Amino acid sequence: MQANRLITSVAALLVLAGCGTQRTQEPPARTPNEVKAELMRLLPARTVDRQGWATDIYAAFAAQAIPATTQNLCSVLAVTEQESTFQVDPPVPGLGKIARDEIDRRAAKAHIPGLLISGALQVRSPNGKSYSDRLNAARSEKELGAIFDDFIGMVPMGRTLFGGFNPVHTGGPMQVSIEFAEQQARNYPYPVEGSIRREVFSRRGGMYFGIAHLLGYPVSYQQPLYRFADFNAGWYASRNAAFQNAVSRASGIPLALDGDLVRYDSIMPGTTELAVRTLGKRLDMRNPTIRDQLEKGKSLEFEETTLYERVFELAEQAEGRSLPRAVLPGIVLQSPKITRKLTTAWFAKRVDERYQRCMARAR
């Protein structure tokens, strides 16, 4: 009888041990067809060429070795829906006027006479139309970018005078930064047709670089909301805004929670660095050390620095409570395309709403 009880107990323990092992095991890697099938289910119902979208999105995940979890897939779909409603090159109302106004603004800033700009835009382009006419007729950023590249290559001293005037800095279905794409192009898995700028305006290129910008860096965030904010404001902006909040609490100095810890455009320290310096004695850190550790703010490594840990210790002592390690940056969005007051927090929350709906569809 006792032997039977012993056998039963051992069997029960083995079952429990097996259950515990199953809970800690990583889920098995899914096949390409399984991931694509889930994407087909999760894409909005009205998406045109669903198979093509699923193929390009999966390829971007696979090429960058980013786990194609449901959460990651929904994050990408939410940003894409917010930025373009799954249009590879979405039309922008009034784009021609927006572009001309931006060109005139930059010309004035560079002290280039308006008559020179107007005269250059009257030059006939290879298709027989003036650049001014083509500019006025532009309906999408891809079209506008092509016109401008053609323009600076054809008009006298075009690149010298107007090389930095191209108003198109983001593009494609995820509206990713062209500068970011050019920096990340080393391992791009497709043959480049013309330039990385052109690839950004393709579905495969726009999704590849957009996914890299959204998911291609490690974070300690507990909610995807803060990745969405970073997508808009820059990597680690939400983490850095939380650090700025802690600096402000510890020092009593109000700071803009914009995620910018140091100034890279000047040898002079920025407002966040100056505020941290006032804590120098309490931190037992000298200014050069403070600067050196603040410069790690573009990486996950910043969270392991003495500066990061001590600032939060001081702030939490002052507040008598724990402080968040991620905060939505307080940034007002600036773009020639934006005609109303929008913020990074607004963008992140709108994307998060779409993400939550996608996760509900997955369930």
C-alpha cells in the first residue's frame, strides 16, 4: 500500500516537474508559412495585395533576425496603418504647395534670393514641363523626391545651391527616416536600384527599414507604447525622458522631457547636462564623467551607468516613491506636412490603440 502511494507521489511530482519545464521553455520557432498565415489574418481587411505585404514583412523580420512574435507583428502593423493605411507611397494633400513653401523658407534662411529660386524652377525638365509645374502637380513624397533629385542635377549649380533643400526626409509605408535608412543599409538584403532613398519608397525597403527602426534595438520597456514613442522621437527617447524627469525631481530644475540628454551641435552643455552638473557633489561625479555617461544615452548601456542609478536614487529619495523608467516624451511634432498641433504622445497613443485592436484580432 505504501509502495503504491510512493509510486503515485513520484508520478505526481514528475507530472508537475514536466508542467514547470513546459512553462519555462521557449515557444518553438515558427515556419515562414505560419508567420505569413498569421500576417494574412492580422492585416486590415481592406489591405490590397495582402500576400505581398505578408511576404515583405516576413522577409524583413527574417533578414534582421527579429523574432516574428504576434506582439512584434502587431507593433509593425499598427505603425504602418497609422502612417500610411498600408499604401506604399501615400498621397499627401497639397504637397506641391507644402514643398514650395518649404523650399522658399530654406532659401530665405540660406539668404538665397527668391528670384533665383523662381528662375531655377522655370527651367524645363527632361519631360518638357518646368520644374515649377511638376512640383505643383506632385501628389506623393516619392514623386516629389524624384522631381527634386532631377532638379538639382539639371539646373545650373543645382546641387551646390539646392542640394540640402529637398523637403522629403521620410518616406514609404512606415514613414521611416531616409537618413536612418542610409545608416542601416549595410546589410540590406535586396539589390539597390538607384539609391537607398528610392528603396525607402518601395514596399520591401520601406518595411525593412521601418521594422529596423521600430524593433531593431534592445529595450527594457514593459509596454510597446514606449517603442511607438521612440519610433517617432528617436531610439530611447522614452527612457531618456524618464531620466530627465528624475533629474528634474532631484535638482528642482524644470526640464523639457524631450529625450535629448546632450547637445551634439555645440561644445556648450545643454540644459539636461547643466541640471545634472548641479547634482555633481551629491552624485560624487565630476563634469567630464557626467558627460561621458550621458553620451551613452543612445544605447541600452546607459541604464547600467552609475549616473543613471544614482540620479534615480536621489530623485526617489526626494519624492518618497519610485519613479517610472519610461515616460512619453513631450515633443510637439514639426513637419511641413503637419497642419495641426500634434505631439509624440498623441502619435504613440494612436498607434497603441491600433496595436491593441490587432492583438484582439490575434486572440
